[in-house]
Amino acid sequence: MLKPSKANIWASPDGCKAYPKLVRLFPNNKTSIAAEDGSFSHEIAECLLSNLNPSVGGGDVYDCAKLYADEVLSYDFDELHIEDEVHCNMIHPSLKGAVDCWAVKDDTIYIFDYKYSYTQVEAKNNLQCICYVAGILEKIGMPELNMEVVITIVQPRGYHPEGPIRKWVTTVNDLENHFNDLRYAASLAMSANPPARSGKHCKYCSARHVCSTAQEAAYNAIDTLSMPLPTYLPDKALSQELLTLNKAKRAIENRITGIEEIMYSKLDNDIHMPYHELQYKKGREKWTIKPEMVAELGDAKNLNLRKPLQVLTPTQARKLGLEIKDSYTKRDEPTKTIVEKRKES
């Protein structure tokens, strides 16, 4: 089955058409804490949109979900389709997925995608949401080609120059080229021998430990890193060199994490490995009694076991509605980081 949520991998020009097949053969059966938090925040958002009381009423997972829900509810739609599964047969019969939220108002399709992750997600040319458009068109019966489409990404935790809420306005007619590209990509991805390609997406692939393309990319990266650096490089060559080395670094890191997963499994089962062994570190010691009892134990020995008073950050305080005088806060000196320039969409 093809998933719209992974279209940025299997349908992107620099993505991997073999990804859907590889993850089917080597599925990831582990769930990370970050993934659990994301699922929980989506559940809270669903409750808020459905006028139900969520299980929590505060904290980061709630605040992020509320920002998303408030954005959706600000439109005052007559009908909301929440966590609604759509089948994108016009792209490929095996392509289906659940849209976080969508609605139709004044001959306009609105799609809302809630991202709890930190990795930046763009609204413009968002392949996941374009897949959803195809599925929604089938549900509502193929309207006029000039029907407007508004794609909204709500990503509270990932910093973006445009802010946590980003929109892209287009039309069904303007998306036709995207639909054609997705059809071609989907047909390749579901073919008998889809082409593999290494890249940033390897980090999230559960089959990277058996992928010969990822292995070749890692070995090529090692060769690249071992090349001598010229004493002088023109500006363009210097910038290109850093791009290449960062790509090499990612390829090696992806390969390492894949190999380590296999090694942990083998060593846990007492399989001898010639150059590696498991090393155990003591786990962090924690109190099993209430904080009040800990403080009383300290008081009995004239020891202060209490932490100093902690308060929210100025940013958190402003979110709660507090007006702060300029003299009450200051900013540290800005830090400098070299980043890749954002591609023009």
C-alpha cells in the first residue's frame, strides 16, 4: 500500500521509489516516544475539533493541538471531515490515507495537516496534501477544474520563517501536473523492481540496514571524507564542498544506525561479534518516595534537598497573556550556524 504521508519520499524527484516496498519487507515494529507524543497530540486535536473533552488540559501536547484546532475552527465550516480516510484511485489504486481535517466551503477545498514534528514541512507543493486533494475530489465528485484549494500546515514546534501556520492557495487545474507526476511515481514505486535512491529519507527507513544503495552511499561517503582538502577553494567550490560533506555525513550516520539495530539484536541474543560487545551503564537512580518525604529526610539532617524556585520562560509567560516590561528580560548573544539555503519553490 502507498501512503500519502510518505509521498515526499516515494514521489519526490530526489526521493526513493523503492521505499514503500522496502518498508513492507522490513517493517519498523518499534514506537518512539516522539511518535507516541505526536499520536497523543493528534487525539487531543480530534477531541477539540469534535467538541469533546480531551484527557489533558495543558502541557506542550495540548497547546500544540489547540493551536491547530483553533486555526481549523476559525473558518466556521458547516461540516468538518476529521481523520477521514480517502482513496486516491485517480493516482493509484493502492494509495490511501487519513486526512487530519478537510472541508468544503464556497467552492473551495480546505485541507489541514497537523505536524507535531520539528522537521520543517512546507505547504507549497506539499505532495502529501496533493494526494489528499485527489482523494477528496473522488469523494465530492470531480468538480470544476478552477475550484480553489487551500492547503494549511500547522506545525507549532518546528521553527519556520513564516511562522507555525503556513498556507498555499492553488486550484484543481493547477495541480494537474502534480497529479501526473504522482501517477508516474506511484507506478514506479509499485513496480516489481522500483529504483532505490539514498538521501535524507534513509534516516527514517526501517530497511536501511539491508539496502545496497544506502550501503554504497555510505562507502562512497567514506571515500569522499578521505580525500585531501585543497589549501585554497574558490567560494563556490567551498560551498559545494560543505554540501557534499554534509551529504556524506548523513549517509554514514544513516548506515550506522541501521547496522547498530542489527548488532543490538545479535548481541542481546549472545551472538559473538568479533569487534564489538555490549557495555552496560548504570541506570539513573530515582526516588521512589514523594518529594515531600525527601525534603523531610533532608530537614532531619539539616540538609536542604529542595530545588531553587523555577519559573516559566518569558516566551511561555507571554503565551499565557502576561505583558512584560523590556527591562525585565534580556536576550543572550545570537549564535551563528551555517545552514543550506532554502530552495525556491
